[in-house]
Amino acid sequence: MADGSNNRIALVTGASSGFGLRTALLLGGKGWTVYAGFRDPARSGDLMREAAATGVESRIRAIRLDVTDEEQIREAVRLVETEAGRLDALINNAGYAAGGFVEEIPLSVWREQFETNLFGVVAVTRESLPLIRRTGSGRIVLVGSISGRIGFPGLAPYAASKHALEGLAESLRLELAGQGVAVSIIEPGPYKTSIWRKSLDSLPPSPPDSPYAGLYAKLKPMMERSGAGGGHPDQVAKTIYRALSDGKPRLRYLPGSGEKRLILAKYLLPWSLIEKMTLRMLGVKR
């Protein structure tokens, strides 16, 4: 799968905004036919308007696909099989970030986070694999996060779910190595997408008597600055395309220099030093 071409078929989950929307547009522009998944197809307007403006509207098919609904997943894959007869690439992009502190986050929020960010990926992948395998050279891309390599306070459910994706990617890649299906995981840092606004919305202020009130006051503006100052999601879409088009795709892809520096620091510096620098940045005294 060295280059995109007119007969390549992709399924992209979570295509309503951010990385999913930009990836669908990029693939359409490269000549792929894209089945773009939406929990609510009524939210496909932004994607289809941009697709029309760039002349790729005929290559993008908006479909209903809630990754937490197994029947919808089966219907979506059957639709791809019926209409296209093949599936060259699955981009598992659907996800969100739940904010809050471990002690204060209800278990229901943890379960919802994992239902989408991990179990949804597993469910869509399992259903899609028989169709992908037919191509003899299929690709599966998981959209992880730099939070899957290093945790940060206030985002424990998100970081835990993305750490789980790392293990899934490693295991799945090895399982499929002899079947002509390559697995890669993309590890973006902060980019200008709606995930950070939604995460901030889900990070309720700790009550004044909470032991986390001071930490919350420090974290919220930091997250706001991080989201506002992030890169353009097109950079991540291009990285996803690299994973689809590289002759020998790698397991892990880091979209930008910021992610590379952070990972380098994680593996070169002792955790005690990383912890000390992070706590100092947050104004936490031990």
C-alpha cells in the first residue's frame, strides 16, 4: 500500500471533527474512498461542506457508527462490504478525554471512557478484520496519544485508556504480522481540536474544601493554554497517512517535535527528575 489510489477503501471512526475529519479529507484528496463514521450522521455537515469545497465530496460517505454499539458496528462493516467489497484501512480515531481527579471521578465515568477509547477500538477492529484481511496488505491505525506514554494529573481516565491502547497495538501487531495486516499507533500531543474543550468541560471545579482545589486552579489554565497553542490537526492527519502509505510501517508514529522531545525525556531521564520538574511546574510542594 505504497500510495493512495482510486480503489483504496478506508473506514474512519469519529469523523465529526479534529483528526477524524482532517484524515477523511486528506484520504479523499489522495483518491481514497472514505466511509466516515459518526455517532450522529446529522453532525456530518462540517465534513461534507469541506469535502464539497475541496472537490472530494463524491469520495466521502458519511455513515452511522457509534463505536460503543455493536449492532451499529456490524451494520457499518456490512455496508462497506456490500458497497465496496473490500477494506484497505481502518483508522480507529473515535475517542474523548474525561477530566478530573482519580478520587473524585465516579466509576461510571471511568467505564464510559474505556468503552469508547479502548473497547470501541477492539469492537470495530474485530468486526473489520475479516474484510481487511482479504486485501492481503491491509492497515489498521490506532489514534493514541502522548498521554499513552506518560500520565498527567487531571486526566487519569484518558491516560489510562491510551496506555491500554499501547498494549493493544503491540499485541495486535504481532498477532497479525503473518496475515498481511500492519498495525500502527499514532501518538499526538495537544492539537487544536475540540477534545480539549470537551475535556475542560468535563473537569468540574473541585469544591473549596477538596484536597485538589489548589491543583485544579493550576491545571485548568495550563490545559487551556495547551489546547489553544497546539498544532494544526492536519499534521496528525498527514502522520496517519504516512502509516498507511509507508512501505514498511512502524509501530509508533510521533507527529511533531514536541512529542519526540517528551518521549526522549521520558526514556532518558529518571522518573524522579520528571516528577520533580512536573510538580515544580504545578507549584506542588512535597
